[in-house]
Amino acid sequence: MDKFGNAQNLISISPSLPKRRGKRPVTIRGPLHVQCGDQGDDRRLHHLIDKVTAWPNVEAGPLPVGSGDLVSLQVGEDVATGDPSVFITGREFGRVLFGAPTIYLTLPLSCAHRAVVRGWAEPHFSSSFGLVPPGVMVVYTPRDEHEAAVCQSLFWVSYNFSLSETSKNFAEWEPLYGVGCRRNIREPIAMAL
């Protein structure tokens, strides 16, 4: 049970997730599904990853077959949920490719749907073949500070989705609720878009 008295508490994307401005970026869809343009400033993405890697129990590093241009974001083994469908692989909830700036996150399906409809993400190509879980999304990289805040909220959802129920803690993140997150998954999601 968490400090809010709710064992089922999970941050998820609310109907207030803003619509992303402009057209969707062009992506190359394939086993290596990457964003091809409209990435914004690389420093903004690096700053975002620095924030995420400072969260409790986040482990970051290259994949065993990766390079310095790829960061794998994992939760610690002692706090990870036992459900393998919430991870890209192993305990990896997120992955960032810097060579062709691209963000990969695993989101709860209702959140993934909302992020797609609002223009923030698209399903990873490999999920249609069962090679990665269906909640793995290509999240478009931020072009400005507002988009960086929305991306940070999506990272937070993915991070909390990957934690065991006893490891979730929301007290530090009250400001994110105004950026498109809500605290209780039992709240009804209005489907009006």
C-alpha cells in the first residue's frame, strides 16, 4: 500500500495530455524503428536523460551489443515488477538512441493509445510481430521545453509502470499532474478527443 492508501495507484496519461503541435515526424519503420527528423536540440534530450537517470533505482548504460550512442534505462532488480510485458527486454523500460535521436518507452496500453492519438508517439514496428510487447512506443523527441516536460511525464509513466507495487512513490511528482498525468488508474478516461 502506498502513502496515498491505494495499492493500485499508478500514474497514467490523462485526457489532459496536450495535443502535440505540427505534423508527426517522419520515421523509418522496421526492426530498427527510428525518428528521421524534427528532433529538436540534442542537448535537450541529453538533459532529459540526465533527469531520468537521477530517479531512484534507475540504472543506465549501453546495451551489451550497443554503442555509446544508445542508452538503456532499466529499473533495479529489487524494485522491478515481475511482469515481463512491461519491459522492452529484461528490466529495460526505456531506450534512447542518440545517433538518430529516438526515444523508446514501454507504456500501459491505455496510455500508449492516448500518446498515439495526441501525436506524441507511434507503436514500435516490432510489436506488430510480437518481437517486443505491444506497449513499446517510439516517442517523438522534444523540440522545446514544453515538449520536454511532456516527454518527461511519459518517461515517468514508463518508469512507474515497470516498478513493483511496493516500490511506487508519487510524492515528488505533484507538478507533473498538470502536464498530462493523473494519479489513479481507476479514474475514468474520457475518450473524447
